[in-house]
Amino acid sequence: MSELLLTGISQAVTPFGMGPKHGAAMGQLRMIQQAAIAVDAGVISWIGPERDWRGNAESVIDLANRAVVPGLIDPHTHAIWAGDRLADFEARSAGATYEEILAAGGGIWHTIRETAKKSSEEMAALALPRVQALQRSGATTIEVKSGYGYTLEAELRMLEAVRLLQQQTHCQLVPTLLIHLCPVERAEREAYREMVCAELIPEVARRGLAHTVDIFVEHHAWSAEDARIVLGCAKAAGLSIKLHTEQFQRVGGLEMGLEMEALSVDHLEVCSLEQCELIAKSKTIATILPGVSLHLGLPTAPGRALIDAGAAVALGTDLNPGSSPLFSTAAAMGLAVRLNGLTAPEALSASTVNAAAALGLSNVGRLEVGMQANLLVLESSDWRDLPYTLGHNVVREVWVAGRKQAA
Ligand code: NIG
Ligand code: FE
């Protein structure tokens, strides 16, 4: 006897379960028409054509001819911040660039000044409606980075805030320590790096506040050489690593990240075709963030070329106040099809199974027996409405671990 049976599913659509998807496989989906899904203890216990179901269920819910896809996974967000960046938005629309604003001490520095003042309770309260918006858009697993704390204490408060947030939502939050900006002066930068390596990373590892360290490698942030040292410390502390890299300029972050076996390299707006080939030869996931290209008017990451080369591409919102105020994981899929050349099935793989791999997770992102029962019931009987529709939410119901979430 199963606890729950979902019937009346016009199509149950899922990527295959082969771990990180490479190249051609990303575009292949399994589609079961007129499907049913059984759930026990929060896990999918049966999936197949409804006419093949032979069991019994305590409770049966008819989804009335609607499509079902796996819950989406947003593998890259900065959902905790204070203050706003509306003045930057206005200045940029009048011609200033993101990098100029940052170099002048504004932009990310402004958000750090605002965020670092807050308690972890205040940070969590600011972030909760953002996480809820992502969940309503279909995200059932959401990565949340620190990086606007800057000091040891404020970075720890940001990660504590993710813990508090986790108590207030059923979707799964994955905390990441982001080593975001650094002092411009060399001596100060070395002292800050030393603090990160000797105090911050060990404390985060000791308290289990995050399992991954991310670093921003860019002309106005960390050099590849400094980042290599920081990421080496992270690995020595038993943490996995990822990078913000090739966003504005190529300063060696991508090659270093691949060499250090990063879980993912994120952004890639200026990634060259040769670099696509390098990623394809590695186990590292290429995470693209189309909201950034849209909001900052940057080149678009070469999603098509990455997949054609055989790289595993994941997709995220990069929700943050400065470069991507995109509060919808489903909209990121829609943008990736339009801006990065992904097909609709590739966008679904990028937002599910590959996004899970970018977070080191393997129990979410697919509709398959044994996977956590995280799924979306769409308004439509055709799943393609999810990447197709812009400016309207076609996600009707969000289920996490076999439980329907309040809208
Ligand atoms: O992913 N590029 C660096 N960090 C963030 C933006 C943060 C911000 O602008 O506040 C990003 O784009
Ligand atoms: Fe980011």
C-alpha cells in the first residue's frame, strides 16, 4: 500500500539519470504519457503509465491532465542581501558600467556595507520572500551564497542566516561560502587572504556551515593566483570548490578552476570556444546565468557551443541585487533558450539533473524511483510551456518530498 498516488498526469517529463550530462545526452528526455507517480516516505516509489499501476494507495490525487516535471534546482543565488542597487540601475541606464561603479567603491561594495550591518535574523527575514519567490517559480533546491559580509563575523552571520532560513522553508537550501571581493592594496589583500585561509574557511568547515567555497576571479576581484591559494585552503579543509569566472575578462580563473577540479565554473559570459573544449574534457559543470547578460547587457555565455563541445551545462538565476534581479528559476530556463541557444529539453536538464551535479547532489533533479519526490505540476498539459512562457507563472503546484507546498 503506497501513501500517495498522483494520477491524471498528461506527461511526466524527466532527464535521464546518468549523473552529469554531457553534450548530446542533455537534450534527451524521458516522457511518460498519461502517467502516475507513487510516493512513500517522501521518495518516488513508482512511476509509469497509469494503466500499468497495480498497487493500492491510501490517498489518490487526480492532477486533471497536467504535465509534471522534476522540481527545479537553482545552483547559484545570492538571495541574502540588504539595501538595494536602484541607483546603480539608473546610473547604468545613463551609461556608467558595472565595473566602473565597482572600481569606484560602489556596486558590490555598497551591498557589503549594507548587509554586514545586519544580524543573521535580519538577513534571513530579508531573504525569505526571495526564496519563496524562487520556490513559487519552481525551485525546490536553492543554493544560497554568502559574500556580502566580507568580515569574518559578517560572513559567518550570512551562513547562519541560511540555517535560519532553512527552518522557515521546506525547499532544500544549499549554503556556499563566497569569497567575493578583496582589498586593492597588496599587503592588505594578503592579510585578508590569510584571514580567509586561517580563520574563516576552517571555522565554516568546523561548524559545517557550508560544504563548498566559491571565489570571484576577475580584474576587480581576486587574481587567479590568489584564488588558487584560497581554493587550496578550502580543499585542505575538506570543502569542495567553485568559481565565479570569465564574467567580464579572462584572467586565468577558468583554467585554474578546471585544474583544481572545481564542481562548477559559473558565469562564462566571455568564455572562448577553446575554453568550451577545455571544460568539456573536465568533470566540471559549466553553470550559465542568463539573467546577468540580460540585466548588464553582457555577452551571452556560449551555452550552445559548450553543449556541442560535450560540456555539462547547468543553469541558475544568480539572483542578486546588482547583476541579476531575476526572481524566477523558470524564467532562467526561458532566457537560456532565447539567449544561450539551449533547446527546451537541454534547459530542463540544465535546471534539474545538471544543476544537482553542480551542487554535488544526486537524490534530486529527476523523476525516478528512489529520488526525492520533488516535482512541479504545471498549469499546462505540455511541459514546454515552462520554458516558453514569459512573465507569467505556469507552475501551479510545487511538491517537496511528496508534500504540496502552500502557494
Ligand atoms: O554573480 N560577479 C560577482 N558577483 C555577483 C554579483 C553581485 C552583485 O553585483 O551584487 C554575480 O554577478
Ligand atoms: Fe553570482
